Amino acid sequence: MIRCPSCESTESALLERVHFGAGQAADRRECAICGEQWMVPVDTQAEGDVESIELRDDDAAASGEAPDESDGVEEWFR
């Protein structure tokens, strides 16, 4: 949770992401309560990485039941 350094409010908006090069960046935020602006460092190395993917059958998920037959995806991940 990001808090305003001035009034400790959690209501803020992202104004822009500033890139400094070499994988370094910071988000410039503005407090919705007092108007204070500050920078928050961000990890640009983690952007775009996918840690997991949820696989599901949309028809079966909508009805609340498991799919009847395997499409081979489960075996591919084993």
C-alpha cells in the first residue's frame, strides 16, 4: 500500500513513470487529499514476466463442472 509522505493518505494517483536507464525507474504519484507529489522506485526488471497461467475450460467453468475430457495441456505441463 502506498501512503502519502505528507498526510499518510492511501488515496493517490499515478502521474507518470520516469525511466532513468539501466533498468531503473520511478513512479511519480500525487495525493488526492493534500496534493503532495512524490516518487516511488519501481522494479522494471519484473515487468512482462509471467509467473503463472490459469488454465480452464470456459464452458465448464461457467457451469461449475470439470471438463469431461483432457485436451492434453495437463500432460504437457507434467
